[in-house]
Amino acid sequence: MENNLTKSLITVLEHCDRKAVLAVLLKKLKLRPSGDVAFSLQRRPVLAGTARNRVVLGVTGGETELAETPLKVEAGRPDAWIFADTWTILVEGKVGPRITSGQIKAHAKAVGWIPGSYRTVCTSWDELYRMIRCAKADIPARDQVSHLLLSHWLSYLEDQNLTEFERLEAFDFDFPNLPEEERRALLPQSKKRLRAFAVALAKRSPVKRIAHLYAQSRPEQWKFGEPSAKPGRGLWFNIGGEPSHRSWHATVFYQPRGLAVTVLNSGNHLARRLCKTGVDGFRHVVEMAAVAKGVLVGCRRAWYHDPKSPFKGQHIARADELVLVEAHALDKGSRDAFALILKNTMERLLTDRRWRTELHVRQDVPCGRLLTLPLGQQAALVADAADNLHPILRYLLES
């Protein structure tokens, strides 16, 4: 994989608009552009040692500083070369998070470069990704070859999980509907991106208030749905964490249409406890939901994987389609009638233990709005939705 990464980098540097793409790399390395540049993969060019200005470029999957280690390797073969009349660049690419000074010295020694005759520069695939993506914007649209190659290369780094999370993108919402092979390939990246957005969201004050309702408030303690190549398994995470499975949760679900911030119960025990509050309890939930526009309320059956098993912490195999009502759109009389219907429906569903009876209070954040915003504003939008559900969650936890 490391050789493929370096080969892909050399390909875009060689065949894309060099005044835009190669130039940004040379600027970072403090080298002057040259009209006569050649490229080589692994094999040492004959004239590689003649240039006085020599650079060993290390590219890692994480850190941009060399890890100091003694020289242990006697020889090595660089991944690639870039050379001109006045300078030569030796390229060594790594997928791992760091590259050691010993590795760099070994490669330099293998080609006859003695210490002091070259400079060492360490960067990351993510830094190159950002530099070259910015350079792409300056390439004229008529240069279709450059745009095509760069688009594929940028996507390749994203797919290999070598870029830092910047914002939610369209493919985050498409994950559940992708073919199994594509989902399998994207699993590592999806896991990382799921947690990265949760960390960004955890910094918002409304979300902090929700997280502090639970014993485990830090984002690394939150519960995350495990991305799967299996069909129908989506992405989600709980805001705040509880060691028990028997609690009300504030969950962020990834759906094709956007994010659904949802308050729901994790077991029938909680649904029964709510039903014991009578119609007044349901009326209170509906009244709180009616305060803000867009807050939806409803219930459904979620079928256990093994209905005969006494263990109810098992995963849900399937669930009914939700029928939700926007509480804000109802007048007072309609809200009271809806609360009664909701209570009666949940009591009836609770008579059968084959499924979990769930109350859902939800506010959607459409991907059409999210995808136009940077990460900070995306997180703020989702936090606002969570804030609208905070009073309802607190009431349910305390009931």
C-alpha cells in the first residue's frame, strides 16, 4: 500500500499542471521551480547524486516530525525520486503515523548521501492532501486531465483514511445504502469520521448539558454504533454514556436525508414507567415538544433479534416505519388528543415481549443544510436540535 500511495503522488506531480501542483511541494521544500524535472519510482537515477541541493522527503500517515532513533538499518531503497538540474528529492512514504530518523538516514546512506549533504523534511499525507486540494482550485477548468487525476487522488487518500476529518460530507449519509463491498472498504474511515464529528459536537454548550446528565460525559465514553458491511446497519452515537442499557438516550442517527437527533428509550422497562405517569406524563412530553418548530413525536415496535431470549440487551433485527407528528403544528386540543393516543398505543404494544416499544422524540437536521456549512456551523446546527430535546430528555430521565 505504501508503494501505491507514493506512486499515486508521483503520478499527479508528473502529469498534472506542474505550475499549480508541483510548485506547492517545491515551495514547502524551499526549492526553485525548474523547467526540466524528471521522476523515477524506486530505481535510483544516474544523476541523482550530482545536484548539490538534496532533500529527503518523508511522508507519514500522521506526525509531521521525525521520531529520533539510532541508525539500525544498513541500507534501504527509496520509494521515489524527483530531480532537476539543481536539486534532487528522495521520497519515502509511510502509511503509519510516523517515520524515524534511522529510516531516513538508511535510505540516504543507501544512495551514497552522507550526513550534512542533504536536508530532511517530514510531512503527512493529510498535509499534502490539503496543499494539493488548494492548488487544484487554481487549475483552469479546461485542463480536464489535471482535474480528473486530482479528484481521483484526493478521493483515494480519503478512502484510505489518511486525511483528517474536516466536515460532514455527502458520503457520510450514503453509507447505509452503499453496496456491501463499498461499505466494507469504508469501515475504517466511517468509524473515524463518526467519532470525529462526535468530538466536534461535544464542544457545544447544549450538548455538554446533555452529556452531563449521564455518568459518562466525555465523548470517548459515549456509545457508538459499530459500522457494518451488513445491509441496513446505519451509523449512530449516543450523547453521553451509561453503563446500563436501561436508560433514555439522546442519539444522533445518520440517515440518507441528514442527521436525526432523537430521544428514545433503550428498554421496555422505561416505556412501562412512562405509561405509569398516565396521560398527564405524555401530555407533558408533547407540550415540551411543541415549544420549538420541527420537533416530532411518535412510537414504534423494534423487533428483537431473538424474541424468545430472556436477554433484552440484544440488538434490534428490524423496526417498524416511524409515524411521527410535529407537536408544534397541533393546537392545544389536538395535542391533548395526540398524547392520549400515544399513551394507549404504547400500552397496547407493551403487551407483546417480542419487540421493544420505543417512544421517539426527534428533530431532523437536513443534509441539504449541513453540506453547505463548515464543521463548526454543522456542529452548532445539530447542537441546536439537541438543545430543543434537552428538557424532554431530562424529564424522562427523572420520571
